[in-house]
Amino acid sequence: RKPTLFCGTFEQVLAAEAAARAGQVVKDPPWAGAILSATDPTLAPDGQDSLYIYAPVPVRPAVGWTEGRPVAERELVAAVQKTMPDILDLEIGRWVQTPDVLEKRLGAPNGCVFHVDMSSPTRLGPLRPGLGWGKHVTDVPGLVLSGAGTQPGGGVTGIPGKLAAQELMRSLQAEGSTPGQRPGRPRR
């Protein structure tokens, strides 16, 4: 229940990217899904689960989100049903967020929860947010980078924060500091 499921071919990913860049709602989109309540049971009532499904969409569809949202939602559900045919029988509720909603709710430009474009191999994994910055530590003493734009990848997972905190702890220990104590100060 904990792994993320990705469904789609490389060709589907390329076609979806081209359609989204052209402002078109993606037909038969590739998608990723995760049962978020498998790692955090507080996200669903006892005995139930919350399933997160993500698919590429245009930031601003040519038809606008008022008209584009129902179409994008139908396309995504139809794509998911190819892998999980009984998904609608299990569904209790649904919450759909389009890029414009995400932008307003999270302050994420263009609704991008990845913060840094992930369509380029030079912006993935340890190369996030850029070459030489993938280990969260910087050349500025005490400055550690974290967030969806940092390694290992985008989204709202908490993993970049955990990795950044681990790097900070390592650097503090290497300098003889303890958490809550500024680097360079003597221990008491």
C-alpha cells in the first residue's frame, strides 16, 4: 500500500507534455497515484483510505478551467479505471485541484507543487534545484535548502525537509554544535 503507482508509457508522457504545453486538456493521461493514508493514517477515517492521483495538465487550458476541469477530470478517471476498474465503486468523495486552485491555495506559481520544472533530466533527483545544490547544504555556513524544489523531487512529501534536517544535524555535529545551539559556540 505504501509505494507510489505510476501508469503510462514514455510515449504517453511525451504526448501529455506536448498537449499541456499547447494548452490542451490531456487525453488518456499518464498518472501517478499513492495511498497517502498508508503512511499517515490520520488522513482518512479508520478502515478507509485516501488515494492521491496526479496527472499532467496545462497550466492555463485554452478553454479555461471552468470548461476544462470536468473534461480533465473525466480523462483522468477513465485512465485510472484502466488499472483499477472498480475505483468508482470504492469512491466516497473526491477533491479536484487544478493549477489555478493550487496557485491560490498554496501560493505556488502556476500551481506547480514541484517548484522546479521536472521535465528536464538536469533538474531531477540530486540535481535539484540545480547542479551542485542537490545535497541541501550550501557554501553559506548554516544555510540549508529544503522544499519541493530540492532533492529528491517535487511534490508535498516532507522528504526534502527530512533530508535537509539530516544534513543540518550532520553539519552541526561536525562543528561541535548541538541542535538549538549556534555553530561555533562552545558547549556548556
